Amino acid sequence: MKKIISALTLGAMIAGAAFADVSINLNFRQRANLYTTIGGEGLTAKKTALFTDAYSGSGSDNLAISLAGDIVAFDMQLVTDAATTSAWRSKKFAATVFLGPVELFGGLWADGKLNGAYRAKSDVDAGNIEGMDFEFKKLGSAFAASPSFFCDNLVQPVNGKGESYALGGTYKLGLDNGAVNFNAAYVTNATSEEKSANASGSLQGHGFAFIADGRMDGLGQVELVFKYGQSSLKNKDGDANVPAMAFGLYAQPSITRALILTVGGAGSVVDGTFTDYSADLRARYQVIPKKLSVSSFHSYSALTDDGTKIVSNKTTKGLADSPSSTDGKDVYTKADGKCGGTPMLRDQILSNNLMVRYNVNDTLSVFGIVADMIGMGDNAGVKVDDSEVQLRASLWTQFYADKNNSVAVGLVYSSYNFTEANNGKAVNMIAIPVIFRVKM
């Protein structure tokens, strides 16, 4: 890592002669559970000295360099998702050309361009330490296979995952009392269809994305999303590589200066069939300026009757931990895998999240979070009478060395109710996680 930083520093010094603005940023966070107990009826609790929480981006390094001039800018971002810094990958490698009100861009993104402008993220309140305790669901569908999953990400293909290549532009239209940005991009991922079970010799993930976001003084903001492209899903006849589209509409109306409100929804169409839809309601209220804030997130996603035949009803993730033992025993150790949000298999998903944060002073903050995820309706096409519930509650204390560097310690309880698979027995987990964050 020292060699990488040294090389980038040298490159920045050389580039300084050609670019007006040169910056190098390091963003690192490491999360692990110092203490974990897992148990439930018929299960044996086992406490562990260290249990890595992969869901929360444990060991996530983020090294970025930016070279910006009046006409062109280059951005590179390297990350590692492992607990060590031995395996780096590019998360962003892109260039932007500035031509007055027009910006042309091209490059590679793992995610992120125009990512989440309307999310009112609670992890911002929590010092951007992320994870299931702070924002376990983004705008759009909760179902992993839905084309409208994370609908307001410009560089994510229709029903695509992983790194994506994009080429597009932004036109900024200034108004007397606001502005409108029109963003369009051609997007493709690097996954070859020949490597999948539906091999046809073509690349999948090609698509077109359009996002228009406007702001009017005194009224608020609105975002319109439309994506069209190739999907890896199969239609009702079993044909793969069919056309699909995703669309969404989100708004942040101006009510009071202390309130950020996000409301909207998204939907998907695969080969002419309306498959699923989602609705989001988010609010953040600053009760006491710079001291006390309350954030509340609510989300509902559902598959249509025809959509269950096309889109898998497996959620992207859940908010409760349920690690499994690799040796089949009811004891859990670090070698048994990483804690991650346990997905649900239902065709209707309702999730709620409430967070209260209080800044004691510049170096100490405390916050508490309660959340639930409720699965309703069918389970993978099987009729089910009752609901499946996941719960999570946590208390956190965050200590700041300065604005960007901190350590947070939490006490987390989560419960996963195996309504069918475990005859109603719940798996409970209590953990003490610690998160280190360094940014410079």
C-alpha cells in the first residue's frame, strides 16, 4: 500500500504542472465483532473473539486520486474488500470533459455516478460508516434480480451487477429560479454471456440510462429515471436475454429547512411484462440544530402475479445476521463464514428503520437504531399464511479524533424468525462491533 501511495504521490506532483487541481484521498474502514453470541431454540450459543461482518464493508480501503483542469478531469479510485490490502480492484477509472453547460464522461464504475442524490442517507448522520445498521436498503426494488434494483444509479445496467463501463454526458440547464440536469449514458458490464448458463455468445448488460433531476427554489427537487437494455432474466416462455426496462420517480419537496423528505417509487418491465414495483418514504428531521436528528426510512417492494415467474423473489439482503456453520454443527466460529444480512424469500417485502442521533460535543456522538423487515405473501411460489420477520436494534457511541477519523462501538441485537424452515424458531444474535474509520 505504501508503494501505491508513493507512486500516486509522484504522479500527482508531475501532473500538477498540467492540472489546476490535484488531490489524493485515502478512505479506510475496518469493522469486526469483538464479541458474538448466536443462539435460539435448539441451537447452541458460541461466543467468538472475532467475527468479521462482511455486510458492512469490513476492511474496505478506498484510495482515490483526482486530476482536474478547466477542460478535462481524470478520476481513479482503488478499493479492497478484503480484511487486508493485498487485493486491490478499480472502483472508478474515468475521465470527464467540460464544455460549458455540457459534461462528457466515460470510464469504469463499480457504482456511484449520480448515486443516491435523493436518499437522505442515515449513514451520513452516522459519520458515513455504512452497513446494515445505517442503510440496509437503497432506493428501488428490494429484490436482487429486479431491473429497478437501486434505480437511481446511472452507471448500473438493467439487471446488471459488478463493474460497468459507461459513456455519456450531462447537460446543465440553468433557470431563473432553479436548474435541471439531463444525464444520459450507454452502459455495459464486463460479464460475458458465454460464461453463464444461458450462453448465447453475446455480452449481456448493454443498456441505456436517462436521469433528469430538477430543482426549483422554494418547491424542492424531483428525479425521473428511465433505463432500457438487455436483461439476463428469462421471460415466461423461458427465453433469456430479453429486453427490459426500469423506471422511477422520486421527489424531495421543500417543507421546512429542518426536514428532508424523500418520496417516490420504481417499477420494472421484462419482455413486455410488468414484473414488480416499489415505494420509498424517507425523512430526516433536525430537531435541534447540530445536536439532535431523527431519520426514518420505510420501503415496500412487491412482485406482480406474472412477475413471480420472471424475477426471483429473493431479497438483496436482510437486516438480521444468520451465519451458518460449515461443519453442520450448531456452534459458530470465525471460520464458519461472515455475518451478512440474511435474504428473504417472499414476494412482498416491507422494511422500516428509525434512527436517533445526538451529538454530545465535537468528539462524541451517540445514536440508536431500531429496524424491522417483514416478508409477506408467497415463498418462492408456495402459498404461505403467516409472515416472516427480521428485527434489529443497536446502540452506538462514536468517538471523533477529528471530523474524518473516528471509532464507533456498538451493541447489536438481531433476530431472524425461520417461520417455515425452522418451525417458527428464531435465531438470535448479540454482538459488540467496532468500526474504525480513517479518511485523509
